[in-house]
Amino acid sequence: MDATLSDIDLPLYVDLDGTLVNTDVAQELLLQVVARPKAWGPLARSLTQGRAEAKQFLAQDGEFDPATLPYVPEVLEYLRAEKARGRRVVLASATDIRVAEKVAAHLGLFDAVIASTDGDNLKGARKLEAIKKDGGEAFEYLGDSNADRVIWKSAAVSGFVNAPAPASDLVAPEGRVSLDIREKHSVLDGIRRAMRPHQWAKNALILLPLFFSHQYGDTELVMRALLAVIIFSFCASAIYIFNDLLDIEADRHHAKKRFRPFAAGTLSPVKGVIASAVLLIVSLGVSALYYGLAFTGLFLFYVLSTTLYSTWLKHKPVIDVVVLTCLYTLRIFVGGVAIGAALSPWLLNFSLFFFASLAFMKRYTEMRRVEAAGKDGARGYLVDDLTAILPMGVSCGGLAVLTLTLYLNSAFVAATYGAVEILWLIAPLIMFWIFRAWLKALRDEIDDDPVVFAMRDRTSQLTLLLTVMVVLASKFLTLNGVAL
């Protein structure tokens, strides 16, 4: 950039969404309203009255912290330099005046604010009229979208932030260019990150019924189980995206989650909505064609349950843990139905206690971080609840091990495995993993999600490998008629 291009007496006008910040604040506020069904009626009424009224409603009903918005560093640097030179700097945005004034108050860079007011949507030609009325015919304008074309064509000096065309096609005949920032982020890469493919490993639980029924030699059943994993993963990714859209504001206050695509502004909310819808439609459509409507109902039940959890139940103490536990167990149920295998009540009982322990561990680690931040609580839990969450989680882990030992002593195992003595090695392995994980949680060595920790932890990977080897060894000896 070259600050000498603009005269010191030339007023500088800068757009907000997509120019000063890498997001659209109105879209984010709209998502907040959509997440609250009680606000749908007032929102619909405001939409019928026009865009300006809708923006006004969103600004009044929604909340955002201007301090955490993903500002464009190069634009901020330029504005501060020009402000230091004594130039008049104005925030000129089509967003609601209340939103623009909050941003202006936070930055302390602007001499005035021009934005949409009641009944007046300040976009395109309407914004140009307001700019000329405020500062005259000669001005500099920084923008980003097609709506800014008419303003750039009238500006003496133009600045471009990821503009829709080369600056030479947009600048006025006698105009000059002060900024030309080209840092567009890959939409596909942003969607991929928002899908959280690393979380798909959780859906391997769908393969457990196939594994324990020892039908992994049947190609057709293996394909049915693997397709169920893929469909479930796409459904889960659609919900991850939807959940991130609802949590943009909260994620920006989180040390790690603030780098997620929507919170960081590398992926726009509207593209996230489209991606989530496409993933959901494709996954449910494939399921309906391959498995039929009845089985697809299980995926739909997962989507509805997870959505209900994300929008409401995750703020209800203990209920949230029960729902998380059931959602994990649902994966096992889906795997059984996909291959037509009868599900062992022992496996379902074990999964309930095991995943309840992990769900409590997730809340425990979250609350430890809340405590370290000096806050009283979050998501309906209080820091004082840590003394209750710990024993509940550890006891659920112990009950999972107890269920496993009772299963190993059952008539079903005796009839299925010849080398039952080898199978008993599973119990100490699972016991070791559960109580080691809780010990690490006490030491603050586990992030918010213990399942993600398990997928990345070498000791956890080794424990899983040994467990699988024990089961296969026991079954292999059975298949060969060898019993200890």
C-alpha cells in the first residue's frame, strides 16, 4: 500500500462486512435469532417490512462482541496510518447503525459513522448518495463486493479487499488505487475444516456389531457397515457445521475454537448453511436409496437429537451427559441394524456406562478450564459441581468395567469363544484406559473432548490395538477348535 496516493484532505470511507472484518455481522446475528424459535415470528414480520427493518431487528435482538471480530490486519494498519496523518476516516456500512456504532466505539478510529437506519438500507447507490452528502464529490472508498462497484466508479481513490474483479476493472477512469488486498480463502478448504473429518473416527463404533458378530468375512455386510459409517459421518459433519454456526460468538472467546473457519472469518456463514444442507440432503438421500426409509429414520433421529442437543439440551446439567451417552450408543445400534445383527444387551449396557464416563470427563475438563479462567460456571454447570462430576464419571467408568466382566462370565461368551481365558485380558486393558484417562483429566492433560484425546494418544492407540488382538486371538482359537 502507498499512503502517498491519497491527499490528506480527502475523506476516507471504509465498508464493514468483508472489508474491515472477514465476516458478515448481519448473517451472524441472523443465525443467533434462528437458534431461538421464539424470535421467528418477530423476525418474519421484520422481513416483510424490508431489509432495513430486518437489520434493525437483528441488531436489537442479537449480541456480538466487537473486540473479537476477525478484523483484516492490513485494513486496520492502513486506517491507523491515515488517521495519524490527520485524515477524516468514516465507517460507511450497509449494516444497521447500532452494529456499526459498536464497532466504531471499540476501534476508536472513526470520525463519523454512516450506516442503515430505520427504513433506509444504505447499500450501493444509496450509500454513494450518503457519502457524497457527508464529504462531497471527492473521496476515497474501501470496499469488497459487487454492491460497491458504483461507489468505486465515483471515488477519487479506491481500495479493494478481495474484490470480485481486478482493480483495473473497478476503479474510476481518473481514479487511483490505495489498497488491493487479495487474500481470498479457499471455500473448499474451509468447508473441509468445518466438517471436522478427524471426528469421523468416532463413527467406527458402527463397526462394533460387525466385529463382535465375527462376520467380517462377508463382503456384503462389510460394505453395508462401511456405507453406514460414511453416511453417519456426513450427517455428523452437517451438524458440526450447524453447531459452529450457532457458536461463532462463543468460539471467538475460546483459546482454540477461535481458529475455526466461521469464528476466524475464513468461511462465510451463508456458505456454511449451504454446505450443511447439501451434506444432509446427500447423506439422507443415499441412505433412503440403499437402506430404505425405515433405516434412514435412524439417521434422521440422530440429526434431530443432535440439533436439539446443540440448541437447548447442552445447557441442561446431567441431561446433556445422558444425551451425549445415548448419541454414542446410537452409533452401535445403527451398526447392528445395518448388518441385521442382533445387538447384545451386554454391549449396549457397557457402552452406556463407558460413554457416560467420557461425557462426564468432557464436562469435567471444560469446567476445570472455566475455573482456571476465574469464572463461576458455564453451560448450566457451576465450578462447585466439579466435586460431583468427578465421582459420577469415575463410578460410571467402574460400572463399565463391571459390566464387561459380567459379560465375559456369561453363557453367550462361553458358547462363542473357546479361549475365554484369553478374552479376560480385555478387562484390565479397559480398566487401565478408563482410570488413566481420568488421571490425565485431573492433571489437565486432556482437552475438551476425551474421544479426540484417545484418537491422538499413543498409549490409547496401543490399548485399542491390544484389545482387538485379544478378541481376534480368542475367536481364532475357537474357529480352530482349540480351547485352553
